[in-house]
Amino acid sequence: MAKKIIPALDFKGDWNYSPAPEDTKHINLQKQYELFIDGKFVKPAKGKYFDTINPATEQVIAKVAEADDSDVNKAVKAAKTAYDKVWSKMPAKEKGKYIYRIARMIQERAREFSVIETLDGGKPIRESRDVDVPLAANHFFYYAGWADKLEYATPNRVSKPYGVAAQIIPWNFPLLMAAWKIAPALATGNTVVLKPAETTPLTALKLAEIIQESGLPPGVVNIITGAGKTGAALVNHPDVSKIAFTGSTDVGKLIQKSIAGTGKKATLELGGKAANIIFEDAPINQAVEGIVNGIFFNQGHVCCAGSRLFVQESVADIVIKKLKDRLETLIVGDPLDKNTDIGAINSKEQLNTINKYIKIGKDEGAEFYQSSCNIPSKGYFCRPTLFINASQSHRIVQEEIFGPVLTIQTFRTVEEVIEKANNIPYGLSAGVWTDKGSKIFNLTTKLRAGVVWANTYNKFDPTSPFGGYKESGFGREGGMHGLMGYLKF
Amino acid sequence: MARLNILKTYKIYIGGQFPRTESGRYYPLLDKAGNTLANICLSSRKDFRNAVVAARNAQGSWSAKPAFNRGQILYRIAEMLEGRKSQFLEELTVQGITLKQAQAEFEISVDRLVYYAGWCDKYQQIYGSVNPVATSHFNFSVPEPTGVVGIIAPNNSSLIGLVSAIAPVIAGGNTCVVLASEKFPLCSVTFSEVLNSSDVPGGVVNILTGKSSELVSHFSSHMDVNAMIYCGNNKEEILLSEQNATINVKRVFVYNQNWMQENAQGAHYIMDAQEIKTTWHPIENIGGGGAKY
């Protein structure tokens, strides 16, 4: 039987959109940001600052304080005092009301947050506006309601907060991760020292402004900025009882090691390398959209990204053809433009990592394919990239790239794809595309991953627990399960 | 001429078999008077690794068993244990506790198995959830077994600690490799015989004897062990375990309970060796919404 030829779409000419950039005039940014400790913005002890830049333009947006050990100590002490003197004594329903108030204030300033998130991190404004910021507000709103209902979440056991929670978050969803961390910690009665990532500190510092305005008692939430050294000082501080970390598996392991024997409790949300599995009976066009959303959402800077595509052999040709066509329609460019699908890579360092893996992939012999789109000459950008006919043993298949790079493998049987999907140290998420319900449940029960999306991908919700199996970490964030990491018995 | 008694050879339990230790080494277990009660296997790293392979091989089918069936099997363990009461009482007393203490320990051990047998098909309903997400999706979370669990059983008891550590782990669909009490190992070997005759598939529980000081680093550093339960309070061994565990982000739980207490049990022990899996599926939204029926 002759193969059905699908005519390629003509992407030249008619597919140009007029620029539709989001206005930036309404935002309120300072030239320099201090540390938020004990309810006040204070200068760092050593007076050191670092630049945060816009990855789409390479221009400096602001200077940000670098916290050293003494600043960390000050922040933890403030959190400890606030816990002992105020937060642990406050009635739960009052604590909840503060969290509700923070949720409302984020909603009121959603537009400003979206623009700053996009400026500082490079993600498309559509995603900041429709995903990051509303979900962050919703997360506070959801956990606010738990504050005075905790006894329902821990059947037959009486829970207590840990005290001071040290929280370290990554640069891929800066405000959203701050919300994922702070909201459940406060609802369970802990106080917080949060460190945002050094490339994306601005929305967390804007959140600090909201927290200050909300009247939350000083020291209940402290936000300090800096790089790995600041994070290490925070993790190792003796008054910290609980660590919540989202980031790479390598750093997660370092944290797990550094708190060994200390009795500190940790939840770790680490790397991933999700299998996104397309069966021959899947709705192909929807699946192709799901593949695109799975790997190119947020430039692929997503720990649960569907970075390993498995396509059943009988439909591989058509899926790859449609995927290539779809890639051509993706707009890579100005993150502030509302037409943009793929924004800027978060930092030069990350762009180098992605390019390193693209070279490794070529050297390993997988078939390399990139969209032919234009990318801006300034800023950090990467075309959407496919590696077709990748092998299970390839480094680009085994290691997390954290960029818009998709490996494609084919399979014949259900057994084979389960084996391949699970044969990896990670276990954060997975995707399954098929119209057959029983097949979905066969796969969703056998895939060793904490989140499984069936006929959808990259969906998040405050009520939905998120977190990994195996080397993708432990503990859950979101939902009732997200409370457990902040409660002791 | 007086009849010569047949002494029992205490072997280890791996994959449903009773091999001797690969190490060829033994330690003598003495009673209070200093008489040798038995020679106990000093399990080696190789024994441990074999046990992990057995546990991994058994993992898929054990976790796939209907929860109801797992409950029946745990109940069957309790039945078989009860049936060997006199042998356990003898082993407990010969290791140095009074008959009264032995009776109490034995009874709590049987009851604990019955307790966890009952949990096998219930904890999922307590700890699972259907999540009311804001988008048009059906979203639910269920607990699933973490996988292969390494257990360093409490050193200060022969039976109750062993049972209390193993039961919640296998009730939750995990398989395990257990290091029995070095000081009181006799019951562990006899308990293996109970397991072996109770419909527990080979490899679901593997029991080694030997020294924690020799084996704890292997338990904690093995790449195919997903979680580790350390029962005791040896700070050095806890530190070592938690440090080694980072090699594969192993989950480590330290228990230091008095297992003889009636309340030293609960579904949260099952949940320690569980992962929460969340599944999403779209819900079609066509028709019906505005209908007046």
C-alpha cells in the first residue's frame, strides 16, 4: 500500500502576525531590590548586589541583594521569632484570612506580575498571564481554606507545624513556585524563609511587597535572594526544621545529604524526563497538540516536560510529519508579544546547556530536526528541536535537558513502551494518548510517575497533588497531600 | 541410650528459598548460661544483593495483586503464626524473656498482622482523593507502593519488631529485604517458615540475619532499593543511611518505637512506603449543561 502523502502547509507569506506586544508602562520596578526580612526591606550585610537581566534582550532590569550567611541567619531568626511569638499562637482561622488576603492582592495585580514574570524569566506573556499568575493566586486561595481544617486532613492523628521552613525555588515558574511553597507552609502554621532563583528573583520580591502590604506579621515570611551559597546556608541553618526544594536532581541530592542525620524534614521536587506515549488509536491531531504543549510549553523549562516522545510504529510517520508541520507554525521570539509561542531561554548558562545537549544528540546519531523559524539576534533563543530515531541509551534520552528539545522513539507493543518509559532514574510525570479507556488505565497504573496525563498534558491545579517517584524526589505539592510535608506528629 | 535431639539449622530466606549464607560465616547465638543455641548466618553483601533481585522480581506481581487478596494473605500469615505458637514461645523464652512476656509479645504480633491485613484494601480510600480541579478534567490521586524497601528490624526484640516493620510495608504492596535482630534472631528464621507456608509469594519478604554494622551501608546505598526503614537509634548508622540514600534519592524512615504498645501501629506506617500518583483525563463538555430535565 502506498503511503499517504500529506501535503506540507505553506508557511511562507501568509503566516506573519503583526506584533502584539504587551504594554510594560504600567509596571512598577525599582532599580535595586533589598532583602525582605522581618517585614522590612533591608540591605545585605556585605552590601553586595547582582544583576537580574531580561533574557530576551540581555539588558539589566534591576540590581538584587546577595544574602550572605549573616543575612540568612537574620532571616531565619526572624522566622523563628515570628513562629514562637506570633504565628504559632494565632488562631488558625486568622492565619487563613491573611493567606486569603495575599491571594486577592495577587489577583488585583495580576497584570503587573505577568509582565514582570515575562521580563525577568523570558516566558511568553500568554503563559505568565494565563497560567503562572492565576495559578499562583489560586494556590494561596486554596490553601488559605485549609488553615482551620487541618484535623480533617490527618485522620486519627494530631498534627503540629515544624516551625521554620526553608524554601528554595527554581527559575522556571518563579511566582508560581513561590506560591506552591509559601501557601501550604503558612496554612499549616509554619513560618518561611524563601529563596528565589538568582536569575528570576523579581516576582518573589514583588510578592514580598504584597506580603508587607497585607499586614502579615513581620517575620512570618522572609524572602532573601542569592545563589547556591545562600541556599546552602539556609538549608544548613540549625533553626530550620523543614526544607522544601524544587530544582535539579543533583542539587536535591546535595540537600538530602547535607541534612542527613539532622532530623530535618525535606520534600524534594526534582528533575524529570517524562515519556509522552502516543498509541495508534490516539486522536492524532490532539496528540500532536499535546506533544507540542508537553515539550515546548515554557521553552521546555518544565521538570515534568514530555521530553521523551514514544510513538507507536504504525503511526510514527504521520505523527512526525504533523509534528514537523506544527513546529513550523510555532512563533519563537519576543516573550512580551501575545502571539509568541516560545519565548527566551532563561539564561545564557541554560542556553549553553541546551546547545551542549543538541551537539551530544547529533554526535550520538539521532536524526536532528529544527524548525526553520527566525529567532531574534539578541537575547537567548532556541528553535524547537526534534531528535528522531533516538535510542534508549542516548544521553539525550536519559538526561534532563530542560529546553525545547524532544527525543522521539518508536515502539510496537504495550510491554515494550512501559519498559522503556520506566527504564530511567526519573519518575515525575508521563503522558498517554489513546482513545481506549482500558488501555489508559493499564498504562496509568504501570507507569512509575507521580503525575500521569491521559489525553492531555502539562495541566496543573492547586487541588491536584504533584511530585515524583524515584530520583524525581519525594513529597507532594498541591491538594490535601501537599499539607503533609509541613506537618509533624 | 538416650535419643539424640535433632538441632535446627537456622538459614536465611531469599526468594522463597532457604539458602545458607554465601559468606560461609556464622555467629553463635548464646543463651543466658552461655550455651550455644544456634549458629546464625552472617549474611554478606552478596546475600543482600540476591535478596534485592528477588524482591524486585516479586514486586510487580505483588503490587498488582488485588488489595483484597493481599489482605487475605496477611490474614493467612496471622493464622499460620498462631498455629506455631508453642514454637515461638519457646524461641522467645530461650532468648531470655519470661513466658509471660513471650506470650504478650506473641499475641500482639499476631494481632498486628490481623490489624494490617484489614488495612490492605482500606488505606487507599483514606489517603486517595478525587481532586476538584478548575478545568474540565477528571483528576484523582491514589497511593501506590514505593517499590523495594530495605528494613533494618529493631534489634531489641525477636518477633514483634520484625512483624511491626514488615506488615505495613507488604500490606501496601511493596516487597522488602529485612535484616533481623542481631541480638534475637531466632524468631526471624521461624517467621520466614511461617511466611513460606502462608501463600506469600517468594521474594515478597526476604529475611537475612547478620550484623547491621556490616550491612547497613549496603542497604542504604543499593540503587534498586527505593526506600529504607531503619528501626533503632544508632546515630552513626542513621547518619550513614541517610547520607548513602542520596545516591538514588531513597526515602528513609527512622522508627524508634516501643512496638509492644497497642498503638504502635497505624495506616500512616503503610503510607510511609507509598507514593501518590495523580491521573488527569479531560472531560468532554457537550450538551446537558443548560437542559431543564
